Amino acid sequence: MSDALLSPAVAAGFYAASGAALGWSSAVLGRRAESRLVPTMGVLGACVFAVQLLNFAIPGTGASGHLAGGMLLAAVLGAAPAFVVMTSVLLVQGLLFGDGGILALGANLFNLGFVPCFVGLPLARALGGRAPSGRRRALALAAGAFVSVELGALAVAVETVAAGATALRLGPFAALMTAIHLPIGLAEAVVTAAAAGLLWRLAPEATAPATDATDAPDAARGWRRTVTALGLAAALGAGVLAWLASERPDGLEWSLAEATGDGAAATDDGATPAVRPSLETSAAGLGGAAAVLGLSLALGGGALLWRRRRASASGSAAPTG
């Protein structure tokens, strides 16, 4: 969302809600942070930033969409670390790229972070059950991702109408937003289930807290290889994916245009995206991914340092004799 869609009152409310969620997530992260989790947070955050650079055309609509990645972060890292990472992603986008605005940051964090982490993930876990098969877990995760996208789109409509910055009516605008996000939600569901399933299957040591088993030398080497591969994938994606981004308006812009009667929907299928190599675009993407990596590492590292200091203080205060 851009700043123009929100009033100060609505923006302040969502800043408060997202800020409370971030405070709680930081406290939880401080309790569970360990040396393996923090680098994984950083490289996954960079990967999500890179994926969000790719706006893909939605055939027959004149609109485009992009993956959000919040559900993937939540599935791999857990809700609290994922919310912290998504905060890093949106901060970099808003502060360095002017994407989403600063006034709207709290609302964007709620829609793209809170919803998948604290609604979509619990839904996926409830659908999966206590000991799900691989197929059931994938289907549950896909359902959670799809619902998260639709709820996020609905939240945007509610926030926009509540702010009163436009003369839109909630019903028609919400219908447009949820409809145009159906294919986006399906793409999010497929990619999330496939990517998380691949990590769970091929690199379990990178998707769970360290234990006696995951601390074994072979597991540690596997984790380092996985983190390195994710980092390289993030760099490649940040440097190249933006070349393929569709120039069509995104789902929100398209819905606003359609709701106000200003839409001029294209009818081409957009199946073959134009490739526009650009060193400037690549440099911006790589710089943004590096900023997300650094910010996620700083936030996660701060939580880890806080945990270790608390443990050290508790140990020094323990009675002796």
C-alpha cells in the first residue's frame, strides 16, 4: 500500500498492532535464538526480497502480481523469526526503494507479515494435524498460503475504505481485490509448498533448531552448504529477476483503477515477459538484498546476544558451594 491510501489515524492503529507483534516476536526470538537460526533468517530474507522483485503478468486482466513469501518464512523459521525477517524486508523496500511508503509501513507489515505468520501458519498446522504425511503437510501449507494472500487482499480493501482517502465502497472494492489475488494466491500456494517441502526434505538441518543430531559434523556441513546455496540464489535472483518484472499495474493498482472506472485492462496473455537487462536494476536488487540480509542478521544477532547475556548473568548469579 502507498501512503496516499491511508489516513494518519488508520496508519497509527496498524503501526501499534504491528509494533506489538514485532515486540512479542523479538521477545520470542530472544528466547530461542541460536547460532544456526540467525544466518538462515538472513539468507531467507534476502531470497524473499529477491522473489518480490518479480511482478508476473496475470493473463487476460492487464494486471500483475508478485509473491509475498511470508508463509514460506513462517513455515521454515517459525512465526516469530519470520515476522522479524518480514519487518526487515518491508523496511528496506520502504526506506531505500520507496515501495509502500512509510506511513503505510505498519499496515503493510500487518498484511504481509502478521497475516501469514500468525493466521496462515496456525491454519496450516491445524489442517496438517499432529503427524502429517508429506502430501498432507504440503496441501496444508498451500492452503495456509492461499488463505493468507486472500486475507491480506481483503485487509487492504478494509484499510483503504476505513481511511476514507477514496470514495470507494467496500463491497465492490473487496470483490475486485480478492478476485485479482486468486491467481496470485494460487502461485503463492504452489511455490510455498514446493520450496518449503524441498528445504524440509533436502536440508532438515537448516529448518530446525540445533539439536544433538543437527550438531553432528555432517549436519553442520549440510547446513553451511544450504545457507551458501540460499545466499547464492538470493544474489542471482536479486540481480536478474527484476529484469523480467511485468510493467503492468499490480493487483492493488488494477483494483483501484477498475473500482473508479479508470481501468484499461489489457487482454494479451502476457505469457512471454520482456527481458530488460540493466546493470542499474541489478545493482539496486543486489543492494536491497544485501540490506535485508544485514538487517535480518543484525536483528537476529541482537536477539542471540541478549539471550547469551541473560544466560551468562543467570549462571553468575547461581549459588555456589
